[in-house]
Amino acid sequence: MTTEAHAAHAETHGGHHHEMGFIRKYIFSQDHKIIGIQFMLMSLVFILLGGGLALALRWQLAWPGGEYGPEYAKPVPILGKLLWSNTGGSMPKEAFPMFTTMHGTIMIFFVIIPLLVGAFGNFTVPLMIGAKDMAFPLLNMLSFWFALPAGIIMLLSFFQEGGAAAAGWTAYPTLSGPATWRGEPTGLSGGGQSYWLVSLIILGTSSIMGAINYLTTIINMRAPGMGFFRMPLTVWSIFITSILVLFATPVLASALGMLLFDRVGGTSFFLAGPKFPGASGQPLLWQHLFWFYSHPAVYIMILPAMGVVSDVLSTFSRKPIFGYKSMVFAIAGIAGLGYIVWGHHMFQSGMNPLLGTTFMVSTVLIAVPSAIKTFNWLGTLWGGSLHLTTPMLNALAFVSMFTIGGLSGVFMASTTFDIFIHDTYFIVAHLHYVLFGGSLFGIFAGIYYWYPKMFGRMMSERLGKLHFWLTFISYNLVFFPMHIIGLGGHPRRVSSIMEYDLFKPLQHWNVFMTYAALVLGAVQLIFAWNFIASWFLGKKADRNPWHGNTLEWTTPSPAPHGNFEVTPIVHRGPYEYHAPGSGRDGINPQTEPGKGAALAAH
Amino acid sequence: MSFGLPENVATFGEDVDALFYLILVITGIAFFAVQITLVWFVIRYRHREGQPARYTHGSNRIEVIWTIVPALILVVIALMSQKAWAHVRLDFPKDPYVVQLEPAQFQWDIRYPGLDGKFGNDDDYMTVNKLRVPFGRPIVVEMTSKDVLHSFFLPEFRVKQDVLPGMTTKVWFEPVRTGKWEIVCAELCGLGHYRMRGEIHVLPEAEFEKWREDKEAGPPLPKRTPK
């Protein structure tokens, strides 16, 4: 690969050739690829925990206890013996809020966000823009070493008196308020809630470090020729996500700090009512501050997956992305509108109904850029030459499932119909279609796609496809019925609907979904085995196993420290497959000069 | 098997449900259009040797079309929602029967005005978990929480309103018939949240009046919780 006139720019990395010890290389590493893998491994451990909590919740929902009839008594396997021998092995209903709280918290903050932003962001951004590393390698290392202790603190909260946080992942005050107020016990949350707050403040700091790093790297360290509109959509999505993180996370951090003061410092930002004499705070203020972060956070959890899926769809359709620029503008549009829709979580909260109207309008409008993206993905498939590999199957599932999640959102955007479905299983169905059906299938696509670049070996396609189909089917059997019981009025965060006559006829769905969830959990072991075994036994990967165009495929697999043997020169956009003059299978790498009419295309 | 929305017993319930069916039809069409296209493309354009992919970057005209069409449909949904929303949340009826709700972990305390129709004096009376209202008049429920957030959810009346400490929220509804239904707490309010169940009894006016007279002859109430 010659680089013609730009040869002067091409540097080799002589300065990096000294050998580093194991600790510098793999533990306190400043290499973006290792840090990305660290984030990924941390999140994959947490997903086991979050998934285990989910299965325990499902078990409780299906078999809430013998007091409703003998068929409703089934001790929880494993956990029942370990923790709840005094209740005959079934989960005490009082433990349920803690489990929902920690399931949500772990999945959002320690699985989806670190996987998409921490793992994919770190691993792909420098490789895809042709940089040696991130702009601030030390800061990058610190961002991981803030995230891990945050996770450990979150886990330690389980061992506090009163257990871990139990006020929901949204931690609405005054339920999340202090255990004592002016010397009087309030009967509210124990120490676990404070651990929860401290952990998330530390994690938020880690996120901000990451965001600064991504922005600086993308703005300043693109290879020669890599204009903004030649960047792969994965990089665009991380770029815009970082802007979201940078501007939204400090608001969350402030709110968390204020709530921590309310709990331990005697302040009353969010406390009011007879339980807190003398307090004149405002519980609704928390909801505004929390959702001002947490709604953009929803997009932090989906935009990078959209970027990954766009890359995977283009590569395996052997075709340019349909409407590349409108894809970029749609990401920006979602992010921009994402800042002014937070109130749709608060339609029934006591917020002024006129504000509800404002937020309804902004919320329905955000469906427009989401629709544009979906149509453009379909346009990308149109006329393509589709290779149905494991990453491609997961990316297609993303498009299909995200469509369901997007459409179910319209029901809740309508202030009026939201009255009925707010805080029912309909929202649970919606958020899981976006975060599991969307984000997690996107994550699977990304892991199967970049695994060869990370570890130099291929994951098994046969196991990958088996894992995909079993996951796809059982996933839908778990989550689709949640729409139905939600429309029946089934409230969320309730451990036993057998308390209500109205909901008893829905109970058989709970049993059905729990069986499906057990299958869904079990088939993830196929993925775990494939992931671990391929590390040692997988087929050796060459530089470009998928015949991709983007820069990461020009480096050896796994990519060495410093990434590129010579600084790449970029000659065209990332998706010029099958442009006139392309190579076999339509390949047309960004780095190859003078080939194809596509030079002028962007 | 149990499908669909619970029965509707509120005067505005049909407006709420109509929006559901409207959105269901619109999103249903979009759902089938996208999924069928996706599956069709996957089958139709599966890789075949010697058949290259079409080299195209898209079309601005089609981008404009699929931006404007969904935007228009969505704005119509928003406008139609707004009409019902304003009716449910802003058009409070004249001359309603008013009760006050003061929930605490994990029960619904309900306060009724005495014969003078005013709250806060000695002839108020209370019930726990059983809300009784007369049939034939619109009902207004004013609520404030004694401790944490709760949410007053009457599934069959299409009513849901969070109850907060330190501020008063209110809703109205008008039953279309007498009967008994359940009150659900729809906001996580602590470890006993699952059992925070109440009942609403819509009584014929005469029966309600008789119950009220019996109640007023009963022992006086504990003093109102200071706000």
C-alpha cells in the first residue's frame, strides 16, 4: 500500500517498541483497544448479574407465593436456598422493589452505556478515523478506573443494612429520602440508597472523561483525507452521543449530589410533606433534573447502536448506506430534540397539563428522525447483495425490533392515552424493545463484527447463528406479551398482581413470559461459550475478514499498539461498495487511491 | 386468554380509548409495512454469485417524502390527543362532588366534607381504602400525600394521577353507572407497594345519602394532618 505524495506524513511507531510489563499493558493500560475490551468484559460480567436479577423478578411474578393458591408457590432456584430459607425459598415481596431497582440500574449504567460508549467507542473511534490512539490516553485509563470502582460500590450496596437501593432506578424522592429526619426515623430507604448515589456520581465522572476524550479525538486526530462526511456512522454516532453525555451528565451529577445532601446533610431540596416537618423542597424538581439527563441517556443508549448497525448493514449488503447525510442529520436531530422531551415521563406527575402538551409535540416529532433512519436502513438493503452472517442477522433484528419499540412509543407520547398506560407493563415492553431489541441486538452485532479485530480470531458462525435465532425467538416471547398485559392495566414494579381482582386473568401471561425468560437466559450461555472459547480456539482472522472498507480493516488482527503501520490516507467515504472499479465482492477501501468514480461522490 | 383494555365506565373514557384505536391503526400499518418490506428485501436481495449490488447513495426526493409524511401524521395524532387531554385535565366540571385523598404507605385515607360541603372542620369524616361516591354527579378528587409519592389509578375510569407530599393535585371523572371497582397504586411507594389496593364504590344517590348520614352520626375525626 503506497501513499504517494503523502508519504512524508507516514510515520512508523519507533517510539513505541519498548516492551511493557503485563500490568501496564493489560491492567493499567492506556491503549484504547485494551480499555475498550476492559469496558466490554466489565459489562459482560454485570450483564450476568442484571440478567440474574431479571430472572428472579420473573420467577416472583409468575409464582408470587402460596397465599394465592398452591399453584403459585414455587421456591426460587438457587437464590431461594441461599437467601430466603425462612420463607420456604420464595422471594419475600419486600425484596422485589430492590431487585427491580438494581436490575434497571445495572443494565442501564453498567451494561448498555459502558458497552456502547465505553467499549465500542474506545475500540472503534481511533481505528476508524485512522488515529494512533485517543487524544488523552491517561484520561482514558482513568475513565475505566472510575467506572470499575463505581460498579464495586454499587455491588457493595447489597450488603448495607436494609439492602441495596429500592426506590426504582429513577430514585424518586421522597421514597429515596433519608432514613431519619431531625432525629426521627422516617422508615424510608437505608444506606444502600446513599451507596447508589455515590456510585453513580463516580460513574458520571467517568462518562464525562470519556466524552471529552472522544470529542477531542474525533475533532483533532482524523487521518489525512478523513473529512467529517467521510467518517463511518459509528464514529458519527459516538461523536454526537459524546455531546449528549457532556451536556446532560453534569445535570444528573448535580441532582445526585443534591439528593445525597438531602439524605446525609439535612438539606431538603426534594423533601416535603408531613413526614419532613420544616422541609420545603419539591419532589417534582428531582423528576425534572433526573429526566433532563435520563431522557438524553435513552439516546446515549441507542445512537451508538444505530451507528454500529449502519456499518454492519452496509458491509453485508455490499452497498453504500442509503442517504448517508440524512442519516447523520437524523442522529443530530434525535440528539437535539432529545433535550426537550424529558417531560413526557411526567405527564401524570402533577406537572402543569399545558406543559404536557408542549412535551407531547416535541416527543412525537422525535419519531420523525427515527423513522428516517429506519427507512434509510431499508433503502440500504434494497438492491443489495446480502450476506446473512451473524453480525448481519443481529443488525437486521435491530431494525425490526427498534421499529416495534419506536412505534409503541407513539402510544405513550399521546398525553391522553398515556394516562392509562403510564407505569404499566406497556412502558416495560416499550423500553425493553428499545434497550434489548434495539441496543442489545446492536451490541451483539458489534461484538460479532469486531471480535476478529479485538482478538485476532473469528467467533463461531454456527454457534453465533444458533444463539441469534434462539435469542430472537425467546426474546419476543418474553417481551411482546408485555404490551398485552400493559393494555390490561398490569402495573409495573408490583410483585404480585394477584392482589387485584382486575388483573388476576392476566396472571397466566406472567407464567408464560417467565418460562420464555428462562429460555432466553439459558441461551445466552451459548454466547458466553462462543465468546470465551473463540478467544483460544477460534479460526485465525486475517486483516479484513468481512471485506470491509473502513480503516480498522487495514490493520493486522488484532491491531498492534499504535494501530497503523503507516498513517492511512483517506480517499473516499466509508461505504463505496460496488462503485465502478471496485474490487472483488465490491470492496473499495477508504485508503486505496485513485480507484473508482466514487472519488468525487462525497 | 385476556386481551384488550378493561371496560370503560367514565364519561370521557371513550375519547381516551378512541385515541388508542387511532394510534393502533396508524402504527399497525407502519409496523406491517416495515416488517414485510424488511423480510421481502432479505429474501429478494440475498447474495447470489455474479449479481453485484446496486451502487446508489439514495435520493433527496425520497428523503423529503419520508420526512414530511410521518411528521404530518404525527402532528395530527398530537392535535387529536390535545383535544381530549384538555377536556380530561383542564375542563373541571361545575358543581362536582369533592373528596380529598391523603394516601400514606400503604393505604388510601379518604376525607369527605360534612353537610356544609367544606373541608377542614369538625364534621369531616374519613374512610380507609374504600372510596364512596354518589352516582349522577361528576367527582373531583383532590389529593396530597402524607409521606412518599403514590399514584391514584382507576383503570376502568382511565384515571391516573400522581399524589405528592407538599402539593395538591386533582382529577375529575364522571361514572356512567353504579358499581364497585379497584383503586391501584401505580407509583412505587415502598416495600409494601404491591398491596396498596383500594376500592371505589359508585352508589345510587339515595344509598350514598343514607351511608353519609350514618357516618356523620359516628364518632368525630382525628384532627387534620397539618400541611
